[in-house]
Amino acid sequence: MKAFLPFLAVIFLVLLVIVGVKAASLYFLFGVIVPYAALLTFLAGVVYRAVKWGRTPVPFHIPTTCGQQKTLPWIKQSKIENPSTTGGVVVRMLLEVFLFRSLFRNLKTEMHEGPKLTYGSDKWLWLAGLSFHWSFLIILVRHLRFFTQNVPGVVQIVGSLDSFLQIGLPLLYITDVIFLAAVAYLFIRRVAIQPVKYISLAADYFPLFLLLAIGCSGVLMRYFLKVDVVSVKMFTMSLVSLRPRIVPGVGTLFYVHLFLVSTLFAYFPWSKLMHMGGVFLSPTRNLANNSRMKRHVNPWNYPVKVHTYEEYEDDFRAKMKMAGVPVEKE
């Protein structure tokens, strides 16, 4: 049920657009109001979460490390895994953001007969995660051609590299295949591996089904049920210029795709997907581990009345003697 209900939710979203556009002709609602509302929700949510995280007190340096901390001069420090300087933190963050270094080092733990606990490599999850995020980024960059009057050269280069195999017409984008394969693997992993399935929630399945629906609708529009690209660009440019107008000939499938993307944008700041921004504000990643070189005092500590042992003994000395508890003062 944890996977079935999110699946039904995504199907409901798709049917909602089809009925709304085909039967009720709610083009302006799904083509203009919903995208603008989703974008505003996305921006407001991201700012809210960032401000909330930024205001959270972090009095001590608590980086998560897996290497040798800087200590005595003759002990070699792991400057990237356990950085003690700002430069080391920057390098560590770059490796984390662009190459998912911590996930690359992840191990799978299994219990075998004996009982015997074993550890093994788990690089498939790292590869799927890296493939998904990079292909998603490239797809977003490619879509910028619909939101700019003159397509930037960078976007053209990215599109050319993405379709360099030149398979069929229209050209096959490699990231389309990688994106769908990576999301499918992440879903299969959640339902096939029992420990992962046990800890998975509906909130873990919903983004996967939503991303699959977005990818499938996009692939259908490009390779199978063709849409008028010129009309699509005219429509998106009207949204960007804040002079929205409904362009005929776009097709219902485009509104399905647009509504699913809008749902993803509106859902993003309030879900686990917000780890994209949270990684930069995580004290376990963005702080130097210099606790042996610098004393960190909690600035939020306020003076409290303490009860010293001398005062405790003065209060209970007679009872302590009766109970045979040794005292410092007779």
C-alpha cells in the first residue's frame, strides 16, 4: 500500500489534467495559473526552508568524517575526508555535490549463516544516483531553449553532446534513456530489497512515480506522439514574458507534462528532495573539524544555578552518616 497509493495519486493527477483540458477546456487553469502558483510555491518554500535551517543554532563543529583528524605532526591527516581548513571543506563539498563521494564509499551490510556479518561494495546505488542527478540536470539545461528567445550557445552544445549518437529522427537524447533507467532502478531497489522496502514510506515512492510520469510524458511527446514545438515555445515564451496566452495546437499531452512538472516544483521544498539545497547548509558537511585546535564554546549557554558537592554534603551530611556514606567533612 505504501507504493500503491502514491501510484494512484500520480494516475489521478494525469487523469485530472486530461479531463480538465479535454472535457472542461480549462486551458488557462492548467497552462497559466498552475505553473505560476507552482513556481511561487517553489521559491517561497526554498527560501523558508533555507532561512529556517540558517537560523538553527549550531554551537559546535559536528562534521561527519571518516578519516584521520589533524593531530600530532607525525600523524598523517586525511585533508579531504577530515578537513581542518576552509579549503579542505570546499574540496570535500565539491566532491560531495558533483560526485556523491560519501555515497561512493557506502557499503552494504548483510548477515549470513554462522551468524556472520559481512560488508560489501554497493556501487550500483551510487551509479544510479549519480546518473539520475546528472541526467536530470542536463535535461533541465536542454529545456532552457524553450524559455529563451535566442538559444544560448551552452544549451546548444549540451544538446549536441547529448545526441551525438544520432540515432533516428528526431535525434535520441542519451540522458532521456539514462534518466528513465536510473529512476526505474531506484524504484525496483526499493521494492526488491527487503530492508529498504521496510523503511520506505509513501513519501519515498511518490517522487519516483512523479519523475517516471514526467519522463514518460516527455519521451512520448518527443519520439512518439509528436507536439508542435513552435507552438510550445510560443506558449512558454508568453509565460516567461509575463504575458501568458493560450496557443492552439499544443496538445493535451503537453498540459499533462506541464502539470506534472508544476506538481514536482510545488512539492519539492516540502519533501526529502530538498536535500539538494540542504547539503550546503548541513553542519555535518560544511564545517571544518578543528576541535583539537580551537575550543568551541556554546554561545547560547546561559548561567544556571548549580548545586556543588560541598553544598550537597552540607544539606545531607547527617543522613549520609546514618547511611554509612563517607563524607569529606565531619
